[in-house]
Amino acid sequence: MENLSEALGLLVVGMTTVFVILLIVIYLGKALIALVNKYAPAEEQGKKTAALASALQSVDATTKSVIAAAVSQLTGGKGKVNKIEKI
């Protein structure tokens, strides 16, 4: 009986420790995200548009239409092709 109570005590201590450490990780992650969002400069919309236009120009018209048709069919007409990148 003594071994069982010791095992349950260790179980409670171990699970509590894991729970506290996970809470610390979660809140430090949220703080890091808030700091990055506050101090990191946001990418300008003009740069995104220029990058999108150049990416779309590098793909020929047939490939664009095939990809757009596939996306439209798979998403039931709700999807839209914004960017095409060669991997």
C-alpha cells in the first residue's frame, strides 16, 4: 500500500510539473508573437502585388488556366488563384 501511495504522489507531482511547464511555454510563445507583431515592420502591399504579378507573368497562359480551372473545380467555385510559384 505504501508503494501505491508513493507512486500516486509521484504521478501527481510529475503531471503538475508538466502542466506548469506547458503553461510557461504557451505564455512565452504568446509574448514572443506579440513582440514580433509590435516591432517587426509589416510588408507593404505594393511589394506583394509586384511579386504576385511577376510570378504570374513567368507562367504561360495555358498553365494558368489549367491551374485556375483545377482550383475552381476542387473548391466548388469558391477558390481563387493568387500566386503561382515553381518549386
